[in-house]
Amino acid sequence: MIDLQFFTTKQAAEYMAVRGVHRTAGTLEVARVVGGGPRFRKDGRKVIYDRQSLDEYIAARLSRPLASTSDFTQAGA
């Protein structure tokens, strides 16, 4: 398989899902309009996501490693 640096919307959704953050292509499309999604670029009319932006978005949404669910409530988030 080719190691991609840039992803289409569908590929970005698949890349994120494999890494534990599930977003559909439709959710990413909406996020481009209202905000809150990963940073993207445009190539003419085509939208592309770069790997670094996706990785930063994923890291910002995942909690720190937890030993139990009580760790999450004790930490306050």
C-alpha cells in the first residue's frame, strides 16, 4: 500500500477511524463549513487533508491513557 501524505475526505475519514477517532466523510464536510474539524487545504476545488493535520486533530481528541474508567472521572476529563 502507498504511504499517503495527502488524503481525500473519504480517505481522511478512514485514516482517522483506524486510529480511534470515527468521523464520516459527511461529518468532515460539515466541519469544513461550521468549524471544529481537522485543518484542510484546497487544490483548486478539491479538498485535501495532510497527515500532520489529521494526526494533530486525533491527538487533541483522545484522552490520556487510562487504567480504569474511574481514572477518567478523577482527572476531570
